[in-house]
Amino acid sequence: METDIDKVIKKYRQGRREELIPLLQEIQETSGFLSEDAIVKVGKHLGLSTTKIYGLATFYDQFKFFPKGRIHIKVCNGTSCFLEGSQAVLNNIIDETGASPGQTTRNGNFTLEVVSCMGGCNNGPVVSVNNEFFTKVKPEQIPEMIRKLKYIFEND
Amino acid sequence: MEDLKNFLISRVLLLESDTLPQETEKSLQYLRRDKTDVPLIFISSGTSSMIAGSEKTYFSAKTYLEESDITADIIRVGCTGPFNYEPSVAVQMPGKNRLFFRNITEEKIEPLLNGVFHNDINKDDLLGQHGMKGFEMWPGVPFIGDLPFFAFQKRIVLGNCGCYDPESIEEYIARGGYRSYVKTIRHYTYEEVCDIVEKSGLRGRSGGGYPTGLKWKQALNTASGTRYLICNAKESDPGSFCNITIIESDPHRLIEGMAIASYAIGSSSAIVYLRSGSDYAHSRIQKAIDSAREYGLLGHNIYSSGYNLDISVRIEPGAFVCGEETALINSLEGKRGMPQLKPPYPTTYGLSGKPTVINNVETLMNVPIIMQNGPEWFRSHGTDNSPGTKIFAVAGKARLTGVVEVEMGTSLKTIIDDIADGIKDGKEFKAVQIGGASGTYITHDNLDVPVDYELMKERDAGMGAGGFIVIDESTCMVDLVRFYMEFIRNESCGKCIPCREGTGRMLEILEGIIRKPANEDSGTTLERFKGVMQLETIAAVMKDASLCGLGQTAPNPFISALKNFREEFEEHIFDRKCRANVCRGLRTFSIDVDKCTGCTACAARCPVNAIYGTRLQPFFIVEDKCIGCGICFDICKFSAIVVK
């Protein structure tokens, strides 16, 4: 059976090393993360060892090796947001969700990511939840916000 | 559509003379939206506007027009510059000057449009009007060009930002776009283009200030069948957003600049290396490339000049160090983005071993302007050593933040006091940091320094790529230095030891300075002090021995902060005090018994249960348990919590 990964690999017919990163990026875009299966297949296609590909993929922040959680929280930690107190917001989110930066919680509910600038510098700290932006977030708003998000799971 | 395309190509792009005939000019007026028969509504739509909610404004404007049965065009334009005014909306009634409004959220758009259509404008959200020749003025409305934010700027590169629909190539051509590119490939040789740019004195805008024309010549003079041009749009300094805003607002000029630069070095393939996570900029630039291809501006044998060019977009996979030239090339070749020893420089041995020119977005944006107006015109702006303008992304504690463009030679004071309108909340100015995560701090004494590569270097300040962070008294410098060091530590690629180990050690020591004193009589105090003594040595070694710019400049914020704010460091180390009350570990809280009402709000929220007391009686905080998080301080409604 042809999977989505095979379809993506087929597009990169030349199989050159330069195509490795765009290929991995596209696989991640279609399936959300890089599975072991995907890395092995890419290795076969490009004639590269699996360790090399894994070594490359772990070097870059963009590649993820676990599926994303149902709720994807991004916290901006650019200088502007930092000056406005994003660190306290981030700490509270870590406390409330139990996810550490760059990781997904075990139950697969939350993925937390820290980004260096989202471009909303006058509105900091900026937090995005499933691509919806919250601006001028105060640390004390976090517990309420996370409780509401958790409520959605319980009634799903 | 096809007619319009043929018209624009034959009557505008391929026209030999510099001035357009009158009838062509007349029909272009409509395309440029200088003239209009229906009301035009311009809604800004960059990343910053979207975060502020511009998409919602767009849809409520649409519903309003449908419901009230009014014919009007809604156009999504890029950001004009000031981020505080997002989402910004401009309205142009037929025959009248364009009006600009600020902070138009979804609920405000309906009354606003209603007012404008009935000639009764709401002055609260009004910014001003944009004066255009032969149009009726709005009485009693100030001109937007007179606002200090715009009056002190010189908008050459940003000239198109927020004025046209970035997804419409027709509008860009009607505004005079792509004409200098077509003229270049039809009438100039490679060397001539390099000469013009060299004569103009354009220097790399990414901070180094290397003459652009010279760089091009080096690549051109290296014998090779293939050459590459790369536009470095990997801008991932925390708090820097110039490139993304430019690409979102004016992608076509970047394409034109890249096309001219590619021609000048005889390259037939160019790459935009875009930062990851900027989906909006990606879709805009991809659309711009597609429509340029449709117009035959990219492709094979462009307008029978015998020149071929294709531009592709590559998304950087998320590593700060990939902004470095050699690391960038490695990442494009499908390897780990680690820098290499220079020389050989990319201009002689770059991507796939071929000569490669890597230019910054802002540098390339200047190229079409130079080709259009000539090198002498360009030289008449700015200073002798640094002609032209410079774009900064003003952020931090300034009252107005956003993307600004100033003529070289403008003092930093003008940018902070006049353009950005000073410091917000009436606080005191402390320093400004130029150049992102590895920039130095400029204090009050040096604010008169003009924006100029050499003059800034004399005062220990780098030009940087455009980061401009304004810092006020409420910021702790030690904490800020720690923040940058943590960022660099995370982003260090790990290839060379001074950078990999040095950043880690420096971060450890800095964290030691701001950590809560555990048991002062054990050896930790001595250890901490030893570390502090060594910080300067580590910084010096990193500066000398690191392989690439990331490691070499990583200690800059620390060195500069130590020089300018030594007393703050000493307070942290000796007195264990943070004057800005930012460092968690060094602050303790206590409760003012006279003010405390015993509402229990703080005790309920304390994460470590350090607050005790009986209901309706004053509470108290156990100092040993307190971690200094400040939740109680934020939550107390009676300001009974005091910081010590």
C-alpha cells in the first residue's frame, strides 16, 4: 500500500543530498512529525544512512519526532516579549500543562513550543494556541486559560 | 486579464524612454489606485496586524459592505510601519485624500465606514490624511507625513510598504516596478551593473557593511559556468522583524532586486532562504515569484535578452547559526548547518563549490532604487562612508514600536525620542541595544551617535541587521544578559569548543549570580565569586578563538553591560540585590500588616504554600520558603505585598 510518505518521496525523484531537508520538511508537513518509518524510507531513497538523517534532523529545531498534541501552544520569547515578562507566562504554562518546552504531554493533549519572535512585538507577551493569538498575556491569566482548554477535552 | 498583461509588457516594461506617454500614464492611474470610481478600503495584513486581529476586521468590513449594499473595494496591503496602530485601516473616497485610521478592531470597522461614507469621520481613531496631488482635502485633518513617526523618517526602501496590494504584480508595475530590471538586462553588461552599484557606495545591510558592488565583482571574476545568488532572509534574532515585514509588504521589489543582482553576477539561479515559521511571508513571496514568471520576468531568454533566471524559495529548518554564510550553504546542501573556516569565501567557493553571493534582504531592496535613480542620487543620501538609509525594527519599551527607516547620519536620539516617541509609561530610559542577540548596549551618553558604520564602531556599537531594542529602568541588565546567553547557548551549533563550552559556562555563572542564596556559609559563595572573576577571561577567549560570528560576538552583551552597568552586577554579586526587582531568586516579599485584610487570595495561590495566617487577620510570608515568583504581588488587590 502506498502511504502519504511514499507519495512525498516520489516527488523528489532525483534523490540528491540537497533535497534532503525540503523532503523532510514536506513529510513533516503532511504527517505532522518524522516517524522512524519515514526516516528509514528517506534513507533508502537518498542512499544515506539512517543515523546521518537522524543526526541532521535533530540538529534543526523544526523537526519533530513525536506527533503534535491536540493543543499546540506557542509562547514567544523574543526580546520584546521577554521584557514584558514572557518568562513568567512560560513558567506558568509549564506548571499548568505539565509539558516542557519542545515536548508533548504523555496524554497527547498539549504541545508546548518556545519561539524566538512571532512579530507581535508591541503586543507582548504573545501566546498562540492552535494558531489563535492571545496578546498582552498576563501570568495570572494562564491557569484560567488552561482550565478552559482542559475542559474542552473532558467534554469531547 | 490577458489584455492587461500584454498592455503592461508592451507599453510599460518594454518602453525605451524613461517617461511614459500621457495616455499610458492615465490608464495606469487607476491601476495604481491614484484614481478611483468606488471607495477603497485598505486593510493592513502582515503578521503583526494578524496578531492584532486584522483578519477579523477584514471579514466584518466585508459583511458590512454586503449588508448595506455598498460597492467598494477592500484591499489587503502590507504593514505601514507602526505596530502600535495595528490593525490599521485606510479609506479613500473617490476624488478625496486617503484617510488613515489606527487600531480598528472588528467592532470598530462598521461605525468607521458608516462615518466616512456619510462625511462624518470619527476623530478618535483617526491618524491623518495622505495628501495627493489634485485631490480634495479633508478639512481639519492633519497630514500623515507631519506626524513625528513619519516626519523624521526617510522612507525610500519602505516607500511601497502599506501602499499597494503585495499580491498584485500589475499594481507594482504600474508604480514603476520591474522597469529598471528590464532596462538592466537589455542595455547593461554584467560589469556595468557591478560598477553602478559599486559607485553608489551601497554596503551590506546585515551589519558587516561590506561594499555590495565589490562582493558581486569578486563572484563575477571567479571563472565558473554556474554562479548562485542567495537572499538571506533568515532573520531569527529575538525581537527582530524587519525582513519579514518587508517581504510581506513589498515582495516584488525584493524579486526585482534579486533579479538585478543575479544578472550582475551572471547567475541564472537565485534562492530566497526564508526563516521557518513565517508562513505568511512564504506564501506572499511564492505568489510574487509565480506572477513574475507569468509575466515572463523570470524564465528562459527573458524578453529576448538572452538571459535566463529562476528564483526558488527554501525554508530554513530552524537553527539560528544558519544565518552565517557558510552554515547557510551547508544547510542548503542538505548537511548540518555548521559554519566553516573562511577563506575560501562563498564568493569564490560557495554552494556546491560554485561562486555564490549572499545578500541581505534590505541590501537587495536598495538595488532597484539605485538602478532607477542612478548612483549619484543614492550617494546624495546619508553620510559619505555610508550612503542611503537604514531600516530598524524598533521594539521593547518604546512608546511606538515598528519598522522605521532613517537616513544614515540620523542620531539614535532622534529615533528614540522623536520617531518612537520616547519611553512608555513615563519610565526612565536606560539603554538601547542594536544588533540582536549579540549587540552591544548604548547608554544615554552615546545617544548622539549618528547611524553610520564607522562612527558607530568608534563607540563600540555595531550596526547590526536591524534589531533595535529600547530598554528602560524596569529591566535588570544581569537578567537580560543571562537571557541572551541562554539563547546563544541553545543555538550554538557545537562545532568549536570556545563557543560550545564558553556559552554554557558563562550561562552557569550568570545563573549563579541571580540564583537564590542557598547556604551562604558553604563553599558556594566562593565558587560563585570565582566564576565571576573568570567571566571576563572566558569572554575574551570566546571572542578570539570561536570559529564563526556567533561565538565571536556572543560575549558582546555581557562585555558591554559590564562596562556600562558595572554597579548593577556588583549589587547582584555583593549585596544580593536586584534594583529592578526582576531576578526571582534575589527578591523576597513581605506583607504590610496595616494594608492586609486577610482575604486569603495570596495564600490560596502561593505555589509553595509560604503564606500563612488566619482569615480576616493579617497574613505573613515565610521567607525561607518563598521562591520570589511574585504571584502574590500580582494578585493582591490592596497592594499589601511589598518587595524587599
